[in-house]
Amino acid sequence: MSMINHTQDELIEEFGLFDDWADKYEYLIDLGKKLLPMSESFKTEDNVIKGCQSKVWLHAEKQGDLVVFQADSEAIIVKGMISMLIRVLSNHTPEEIIKADLYFIEQIGMSQHLAQTRSNGLVAMVKQMKNYAVAFSAIA
């Protein structure tokens, strides 16, 4: 099992501890609060993810063979969403990120419980992270 899938399975298990969506949202907010702070120098218009209702900044850099992501958002739920994506995708090779099937989003019920605008934002975040991986794989 890949480390990406292992991390996804951990998230599915963690969210499975909660019976209702109010508790799951609280946990999502807690995940956002634990997100490592993003350097203010990366909070530029170039790093804003297009397609998100709330402002979300995403920065990626290649460290050795691995892609490392940093992100922040003004919205607490969105910050939790991007923190999960970082947990799953950061510190992996571009190829692993490109090939990753992010099944945890569906399995924890996120798709069914997000407003359409947030769901579109989540898709935009995943797309941008994969786009960075594609760009870094082209450089390699």
C-alpha cells in the first residue's frame, strides 16, 4: 500500500469516529487550526487558487525528489479541507501525486456534505496540487 493510500485510510478512520456531520465539521475545523502557518511571503495573487469561493493560497516547492505544499485560507472549513489534502499529498514525488486516486474525499462523505461552491473549491485545490506535480515532473 502506498503512503498516500495509508494516509487516506487514516483520515477515513478518523472521520469514522464521528456519527454526525456536526462533529465531522468540528474535526475538519480542528485540522485546519493545526495546519502549519504559511509564510506571509507566499500569500500572493499568483498563489491564490482560482475557482475557490474563499481565498486559498497554495505554494509548492520541490525539495529533493519530493513536492512540499504550504497553504492557508481565510475560511476555517476550507483551511481544514486544504490541510487534509496537504497531509495526503505533501512530501511525495510528483509521479505519486499525479497518480493518486483521492478516494478519501468520497469515503468520508465530504462530497455529499459540502455546498456546491465548496465542492467546486475542493476540486480546484486538488487540480492545482496535481498541476504543480505535473510541472515539477516536467522539470525532473
